[in-house]
Amino acid sequence: MLEKILQVFKIKELRNKILFVFGILVVFRLAANIPVPGVNVEQLRQFFENNQFFGLLNMFSGGGLRNISIVMLGVGPYITASIIMQLLTMVVPKLEQIYKEEGEAGRQKFNMWTRWLTVPLAGLQTFGMISLFRSQNILGNLTSFQLGTIIMTATAGTIFLMWLGELITEKQIGNGVSIIIFAGIVAGLPTGISQTLVIWDPAKVFTYIGYAVFALLVIAAVVFITEGQRNIPVSYAKRVRGNRIYGGTSTHLPLRVNQAGVIPIIFAMSIMLFPGMIANFFIHASNPAVANIASSVNNIFKNQWFYGSLYFILVVLFTYFYTAVTFDPRQIAENLQKNGGFVPGIRPGQTTAEYLHRVLNRITLTGALFLGAIAVLPFVVQGLTNIQTLTIGGTGLLIVVSVVIEIMKQIESQMIMRDYEGF
């Protein structure tokens, strides 16, 4: 491993790319620590400690929301815009045609529309966040000019981070948006370690050891599931064209266990965020009935068992939903048939599509249960170890492992292109 790292830094072009990415991340972390004016820091800290929803939202913002910084929303609006555009391709045939049939030009046009959609989403989300923070006495009274300035600043911060993410992606070291989220998650680790050392209790040494062992097991499981796939054998019939024979080869069609990635967790988090957010808006309403209902909803969603169970169910359901969106067995079967390919023992066409659908449903069950378990992992760890400062964030861990694996693959592929021995 050390030899590989040294070889990476011996190549000037690759070394410059890595240093450029580090420089971008430094800029991002500086921006994430510049707060907007008028923030009650103590009230803000208590709010995030008592609210699981916004702890997750802070993670996807890259850590900027906890400080109510100028990049408080992070790349969240861009991710939301991407999800909306992907869902619209299912509803609007014209969009699907542009994205799939017009090649690179169509994808660039699709990405441009996604960026434009990010702007109003960022403005709306900033207004909602500021309204919520004002209701919690985290932000003081703001004039219309101050409110407009904060909204414009936070929206510009989101667009700025989106641009930084695209700069990182262009260097082919990994996905820029994922790396920015990864940096925000990792940046919180030193704080967690320092807090744990401050409240260190020698009587709990075995608890900490068990926690560390459990963390390693979880990381191994995340890597195993993330890399896991089912290979469907595919053979191609021989075809004669002129004096040449084509086909007659065998390959495989990989079906990943976790086909949906972390998208189902983001979907579930978005759905569960709304009831608590709306309840927080009306909890101080002048109408007693409305205030009581809002207080009841808020208390229900603060119940760990209810929150964890509903979160798990939504993640499982959204895993099946997003897998169905991104992988169409009928289209795969048609493409195989057009190219003379077939699954041994399975008739081409509709029978192949049904076979792929059946296999996909079975392996998706494993991926869905895994994602659901990862989503509720923080509650389990808190209950077993009673460690609050270094609780494993399952979603964060999944993102970190996925990003590290992707970066390693990207760097290794660039090393292989340069034909280095040992790779």
C-alpha cells in the first residue's frame, strides 16, 4: 500500500490533480466555517443535539448547516434537483429521449437544466431554514433586507459548491459532489474524538473496545455489500457477415446488491423531514388546537422507536422504487436480443426480462434490508454503548466507504493507463 501511494505521488500529473482536490476541499471547509450574522451559538448547539433530522441534513450539507454558514445548504439543493430531473425522465418522454438518445450533447443539456433548477430550490430551502431557526430563537429578528441578503448568500454558496464539485469531477479523482459531502463528514471526526477524550471514563474501557470492534465489523460489511454483485451469464450466438464470423463469446451481466446506493436514504430522510419541520413551524401557534397537534406530532417523531421503525420501512420501500427507476429488465432483455445475446437456459425476450426481474427482486431485498439497517444504526449503537459523541453514523459511513472505494478505483485506473508495474 505504501509503495502504491509513493508511486501515485511520483507522477507529476496525478500528484497535481490530488493537490488540486485538496486545495478545493480547504476552500470548502473555510467557507463552511463563516457564519451568517446574528446566530445564537448555544441555542444552535442544543438544537442539533436534540434533533436527529437536522443532524442528517447537516451531514448532507457537508457540515455547513451546523454553523449556519454561508454554505449552510451545501450541495443538498443540487442533489434534490438531480433526483427531481431523474424522476421527470419517467414522466416526460421528451426528457428521457434527450438524456438517453442525444448522447453527450443531451446529457450536457440535461445537466444545465439541473443547475438552473438548483437555484430556486436553494432559495426556497434557505427561506424555510431561516424561518425555522427564527422560531427556535437561534436567529434574532431580521429585517427584510437582512433576510434577502442571507437567502442570496446561501443560494450563491450552494452554486459555488456545485461549481467546486464539478471542478473536482473534471480531475477524474472521483465524483465532486460526493467528495464534498465526504469532506464534511470526515471534518467532524476530530471534534468527536476530542469530546470522547474529555469525558473519558476508565470504567467503560471494555465498552469503547467493543465499540471499536463493532465499527470495524460495520465497515467490513459496508465494503462487502457495496462491492457485492450477482453475475448473470450471457452468451452471444455466432453470426456470419461476409467472410467473417462474429459472436460466439460468453460474458456476464453484473447486478449489484446495492443498486440504488445512498439515494433511498436521502429520499426517506426528505420524507421524514417534513412532518417535524412543519410541526416546528406551528408549535407556537396562537390557536391552542393547532399548537397541541403540532406538539403531538413533534413528540411522536422524537420517539426513537417510532422514528427508527418508520425510517427503516421507508428506506426499504425507496430502495425497491429507485432500483426499478434505474434498472429496466425489459430494456436490458431487448438490448441483449438485438445483439444476439441470451442467458443460457432462458428464452430471449419476455422470458429473459421476467428472469432478470425475479433475480433483481431477490438481491434487492438484501440490499434494501442492509440500507435500512445502516440508516437506523445510530440508534442501535446509542442504545448498546450509550456513547453519544462518537456514534457511528450509518449513512455517513456508507458515503465515506463508497467515496473512498471510488477514489481508489479512479486513481488505480489512471495508474494502469500509465502501465506501472505492480498494478
